[in-house]
Amino acid sequence: MFDPEGPTLRELAVQALSSTERGYDLLAPKFDHTPFRTAAAVLDAVADFLAPYAPFGSGLDLCCGTGAGMRMLRPLCRDRVVGLDVSRGMLEAGRRRAGRGAAFDWVRADALDVPFGPVFDVVVSFGAFGHFLERDQPRLVAQAAGLLRPGGRFVFVTSHMPPAWSARYWLARGFNAAMHVRNLLVSPPFVMYYLTFLLPEVRGLLEREGLTVEARPLAEEGPLAALQLVSATSLVARRSTGPGRD
């Protein structure tokens, strides 16, 4: 799971006892050497889906981490590619990996209070939804929808709830139970849960924001076939989210 350059168990324990933001600041230098990073096969499948609609104007990787989604978007976008994340450490690690002269903009901000209006043609997000409590998911979707120009797409990967008899279901439930106990006993909380932002519930959230939703298996066979690629398209012009936001 972890290669020799990844975090030690002690480092993971320290991170898990920190807040979500601080935990990722600490993990950032070694994040790309962990199984938490988005698999290349997932990124490639999303890129293949988006390619027929390219080139896009501007793209955003929401909750970008070290920028895997940004690197996927760069060949598909004519203009700017932006990464937004709340963790300063993850943004700094992403900048270092990209190197000088990379055509990326890195923005530190909360995905629940984005500093942009409807200026993007494509918004993607990978591996971040478990860091948002269920009560905050409608606001997250509203923020994502508000980033899109008419015809813009919000694209991400999720799944349906796995069967209650499956190992995946019970492993995720066990992890979630442990995180709930941790957050009852330790402050500040570390928000990280599985079995969240799933279909069909997330379709309802997207449609309530006026988005047209398409969902399809990420792959025809193999382990990725259990995942769903969701593309939610904005068909109307949207107002800016606030004064002074571009």
C-alpha cells in the first residue's frame, strides 16, 4: 500500500489526531506515495470521457490536493487551469511537483466558500467528498454549480451504496464508526468518511441546482466498473457568488 517514501505509522497517527486541514498539511510531502492519491486509471478514464468535448476554456480541480486532476485537465483546456484546496501544505507540494513555469494557478480556499463566480467550463473533483459532512453536501453542490458557465460540466467519480453483504460495505462502516468515536473523543475533528456522496442521492442534489445529470460506469469491466462517472451540466447563466469574485 505505502512505498518506502510514504508516511510511517507514527506519522499517520499524528496526522489522524490533527484537524482535517492540519492533517493534510502534515501528509502533503508524502501524499503522492500513499494509496490515498487518485489512481491513474481513474484519471485516464475521466480524461477519455472529457476529450470529445475539449478543448475547454478554463478548468478547475476542486479540492485539488497535489494537483492530479489539474495535470489531467491541462491538455484539455486552452486557458487557465486552477487548483483549489484548503490545505496550504498540499498546494505547496503540488507546486513543487509541477515545477517552475507550469501553467497552473493554485488557490487556497474552502470548497464551501469558493472565491469564484461562474467562470469555468469544466470542474472536476477526486477523492474529496468524504471530507464533507452530510449536512454540508448541498452547500458543496451549490458552490460547484455556481462555478460553471452555461454548458459547463461538473465531473466526478462516485458509486452506488455497495451491497450490505459485501466486504467493502462492512470495512467502510467499520472505518466510519472508528472515525465517529475518534471525533467524539478528540478535538478538533478529522472529517474523513466513506460511503458518502453516493448515487442516487447526489443526483437529486445536482438536479436541485438545475444541472442535467449523466451517470455511467467508469469502465465496462474490472474493478473500475463498480465506480460511476457523473457529469452534471449547467444549461443556464448563473450569477456571481459574491462581489469582487472573478
